Amino acid sequence: MVAIAVGLAPAAGGQAEASTVEVSSTTLLAVRPDVRLGEVRSAVPIVELVGLSAQGFEVPAVDDLKLRVSGWGRVDAVEGRDLAGDLEFAFLQGRLFDRRLSLTMGRHLVSGGAARLTQLDGASADVRIGRGLGVSAFGGVPVVPRFAVAKGDLAYGGRVYYRALIDTEVGVSYAHTLDHGLTARQDAGLDARVRLMRGLVVSGYGLWSLAEQRLAEIDIGPTWMATPDVQARVEYRRTAPDLFLPRRSIFSVFAEMQRDEVGGDVSWQLNRWANLFADYFSLWTGDGRGDDASARATFRSDPAARAQFGVQARVFRVPVNGYVQGRVFGSYRAMNKVTVSLDLDGYQFTQAINGARSTFTGALTGSYNFLPGWLAVVSASGGTTVLLQTRYELFAKLVFNYPTTTSGLTP
């Protein structure tokens, strides 16, 4: 695998000195067995990822102008087929009227409120009216990423919000998606984040399906920062997995109608060298009650984190199956040039999957900053899984990254 990221400066005198343009190209090459129609053959897929990012150009009446384009293409080097590709992002973004209006046009992600996280070919805008009041709106055609399910052919919606403080905000939102003229999704949302006192914040999010007349999602709970080193959170979450899919999708018939979780987590920074984290959630699904608990401890040798080490454990159990996970990981950086990392991960399942009840994988990675802006990475991984008796992979990556400004200096 080869990755190259090159920063290019615009023509001298063409733009402001703060302008930056970055062009990236990543080539992925793999050799692996591929099972098709019961036969095993060798596949050599080549994937090319390209990207362009430009920002900081001076345009009259427009602030914070930004352009971003990224996409990928794939072909099998042996057979010369399996041609595929997709455009992930292609949008222009800027702020107008003394930054009161933020406008984005093209293929981009829309988030917040009932919009959830929607990829869209269209436009979105956010207007700060004043005194903490704001309105956002979006509209366009939902994007169907490769290997995903079509979500409709028209989507629009908006959100009205009031922001009293940086950590206190309330919003009401609406989202509607049409598929061939029929409603694929129609939701109303309410979200809030309120600081009750110093160190204590309560946040919540609810989504009601107007089309199905039932709750689609709710997530609510307080977060308490007891001290600068200790933070705890309690949470209740309910989701309707079938409502994450379009109403016309056949897959919605097989999805769960309700999933409830209640629990919390705590994080404790013991000192500059050690951090502890633990969480527990009790689950209720259509199959019955379950448990999900995990714990993680990480340590580092010094403030620069030249050496890091960690252990992690997780127990997940539901009536249909469950597993116990154990993981050990660590890394060491020498002379700010060479870094070596090791990751060992194992699972023990309650019920056998494909006749196997355990999996184990390991990965060893080394990286070397051999020149300014250049990074070489070699990694080897392997193990056994419930899908494959043996699995191994070896890849290399070469990265060059040198972003520049119109002044010719690296920012």
C-alpha cells in the first residue's frame, strides 16, 4: 500500500498568503484469496483514493471559504475487472454576512437533530438570527454509498435552536425523505444539552417517527465531572433498529423493533502516566435481556508518550450468543523516528459460530520517519477467526505530506 499526500501552492500573487491547497493520493494493493461460487481464486485489488482540499482564499463578502473533493476507484489487477468507484465528498462551503450565514453546497454530510447523519447531494444552511436563536435547513438527493441501501430520492428538513451558553442548547427539528413520491422516513426530533451546575451537564435526544407513530430513538442522561481527573456518565438509550431503514426496504422486516440499554461509564486519570475506564450496560432486545461490560487501563512512560501499554477486557452476553474479549496493546517510539506497535486480540464465544468458539488475531507494525515529511510503515497481521481457519495480511505504506501556503511556508 502506498499513500502520498502533497501540498501544492497556488500561483504567486493569486491569493492571500493564508491560502492552502492540499492534494492527496493513496494507492492500496493487496493479494488475498477470494471465494466465489465455491471456488477459491487469487484476487489482487488495486484501490486508488484521491482528495483535494483548499481553504483560506479571499473572496469578496465570503469568509472561511473551503473546497473539498474526495473519491476512490478500484480494479482487479489480475482479471482487469471488478471496476468500481464512488465520490465521497465534493462540496463548497463558506460564511456570509459577517459569518451569520453558513452555506454548504454539493455532496456533503448533514447532521444534527432529526437529520441524524445524512449524506446529501444538495445544499444546507445555518443562520444565526441573534440572541442565541438560530435556524438550519437542508435539501437535496440522499446519496447511496456503494454497498449501502437506497434511502430515497428526495430529502429535506430543518432545525430551530436556542443556544444560551456554549454547553446549553435546545433544538427542535424535522426531517422528511421521499422515495418515488412515497414517504420513506418522516421524523420530528427534540434535543437538549443543559448545564445544571458546574461540572454537571444533562443531555438528551429524542426522535419520533411521524410515519409510524412511534418512538424511533431516545438517548438521555447526565455527565458529571467530579474532579478534573474523574468523569462519570449515566445513560438510558432506546432505539428502533427497523426505523433506521427506509419503510420500503425489505430489510426492515427482519430488523428489531426495539432495543433498550441503561448503564453508564466512568473515566479516571490516576496521574500523568495512567488512565482507567470502565462501563456497564444492561440490554433488552426482542430475544431477552443481556449484559455489556468492559474495562480498559492504559499507561505511558512519560508526558511525550514514547512508550504506551494497555489492557482491555469486555463481556457481552445476549440470549442468542455472547463473548468474552481480551486485548493487549502497546507501542514504543525511539528517537522520534521509529515507532513499533503490537496488538493482540482474542474472543471466546458462548455459542459456536461455524463450528468455532474462539478467535485470535495479532498485528505487528513498524513506522520510520526517514526524511522530513516522509513516513514508511510496514505491518503484518494474522490469526484465526470464526469465518476463516487462518488469516494473514502483510502490507506496506509510504506517505509524503508537505502542505504549503501561498507564501511557500509550511503552516
